[in-house]
Amino acid sequence: MANIETVISGKPDRIRLAVTVLFAGGHLLIEDVPGVGKTMLARAMAASLSASVHRIQFTPDLLPSDVTGAPIYNQETREFEFEAGPIFANIVIGDEINRASPKTQSALLECMEEGQVTVDGVSHRLDEPFHVIATQNPIDMDGTFGLLEAQRDRFMALLTMGYPDETAERALVKARGAIDPIAELAPIASIELVREVIARCKRVYVSDAAMEYAVAIVRATRMEESLRLGASPRAAIQLVAAAKAFAATHGRGFVLPDDVDRLAVPVLTHRLLPAVPTRGQDVSAQLAELIERVVASVPVPLPAS
């Protein structure tokens, strides 16, 4: 987190969330207006790890095979051989993912859920860990396709960058005029270490009370009349997984209800659909406020006596 903060200053909470999603074995969706550092955060995450990294620039004409790969005819052997696409990497940065067509978006569903790609009936395993960091702009709707509900549900958390404060913005403008901060960033963690951390995060203790609290929050979203679609059971699973990794980043081997509270908004916001369809930058903010009300309405489990 300290390494990334040398590039993304003044955003420690966002950096912690991004690292939490990585250690929880999930995928991260970064949504915000242009120029606030969405892609920079993704690049800084990737540059901090000694891992294979591929970047995909999503466009309307991008085909599923451009992402997953396709059989290529080998003239020497006179046989078709599978040529892996850019999805085969430890870290995949998907820039402006909502500019891809629904058909291309669907190509990511199996990758993100099952860690494999199936082409012509043959399944190919992806590298482990496999972590997708996708960005999208909620303002510009021209030439974009809203993410499929199934696609959004596969992202563990939604992160919004926000504008930097005045001091951080001054420092940013001054620093960027001299050097490329990513070029100066050195990897400080091996992919083997990341695998070990992910395995340890899975072993973080979650009491029955904390788990039931997370499930109660998720189920409460389905009772909201202002929502057409509440959070899925996958949301409950990923909320608990994220809470375990979040606890680990704070040096704890157990989950507190506060961990669930802190992560409810980023883990649930992008999975909900308002009863009245709306598009624009304020939708996520409105849904975040709704989740905060839902969390406040669910009784917090008391500590065992």
C-alpha cells in the first residue's frame, strides 16, 4: 500500500480497498470521471507486483476472441493450435470496459467466475492468482454499453476515486511535470507471496454472528421497495471474503462487524438496480446512501459474554 501511495497520494482508503480485493481473490471495478487516476491506480497495483500483466483497451469493435484467444492454423503441423489472448495473465487491466459490446463482455463471465477459458469445447486454465481491474466512466454514455448484471456481480467491489484535496492536487501537478511515476515504481512483492497472502486471508476466522450479520445485510437489500434487484448470494459470499482480507490488512486474524460495515457499500453498490431505471454519475452515490440506511437498520451482533 505504501508503494502504491507514492503514485496515488491522498487516497489511503481507496488503496487499502484495492489491495483488500486482491488479497480476497476478487476482481475490482473502478468507476469515476476521467482524469482522477483510475487507470493510474490499476497500473500502480500491477507495477508493485512481480507478476504477468496485460492491459486490454476495450472498444466497441473488440471481439471475444481478441480477449480470450482463438485457434490458429499452424501450416507446419497442419493443425489448429490455441493461441492465448491477453486474458491469460495474473493481473488484467481492462480500460473502459463498458465500451465493449455485450458479446465481448460475456466472454469475461467464465474467466472471472471459474478462472478458465473454454474455446471450441476445450477449457484452458488461467494463471493463479487471476485478478481483473476494470475501469469505466459513468458520465460519457456515447458508444458505451452498460455492464451486464451478471458481469457486475462478478466484481467483488466498486471503487470510486474522487477528486484529490488541494494539497494533494498541487503535489500531483508538480510531480507529474518532471517524471512518469509508474516508471519509477519498482515491484516489491512476488506473485508467490501474493498466493500465500491470499491463502492466509481465507483462513481468517469469521464467527457465526459476523457471518449472519453479513447475510442479513445482503438479504435486507432484497426487501427494499426502491430496488428492482437486490444483492445476490454471491454478494454475501464476497462480502465475507472481503471482510476477512480487510481484517488481515489491519493485522487481525478475525473479522469484526465493523469490517462488514466498512465494506458493505463498495461490495454491494454495483450489484443493485433501482426500481426506476436511471443513468448518470449520481446513481452509485444514491445506492451507496441506500446501503448505509440498510446497514443502519440491521442489528449489530453483540460480543459473546
